[in-house]
Amino acid sequence: MIELNLTGLKCPLPVLKTRKALLGLEAGQCVLVICTDPLSAIDIPHLVRQTGNDLVEQSSDDATLRFLIRKAAS
């Protein structure tokens, strides 16, 4: 699993960097995305659905959002 710390970045950077990280993964690998942009709560799950990957877990505390994403088989 890789960790992608995107705290402090504003839309659209968290989604763009998450998309790039997913492209570099093999099927079954996971990425933990950590961000603070409130729009990521909408944008990242949308990206996951759009690309056919799996949102394993989504959580938040204070202003920090976390998304655990598993790369789906192609």
C-alpha cells in the first residue's frame, strides 16, 4: 500500500494526483489518500466510481479526509 499525502492541496489537484497514483498501481494494490480539501469528499469517490476501482474505506476527522482505494482488475 502506498500513502498519498495531499494535505493543503486544493481542487483539482487531489483528484489529479490520485488518478495518477492509481494509474501506477497494479490490480489489487491499495493507495491511502489523505487530504484536507472539503471538495475531495465528493470528487474522490466520484473518481473511484468513474474509473471502476474500489473505495474500501472513507473516513474523516476534523478537517482531514482519508480514502483507502483498491485498484480493480483491468
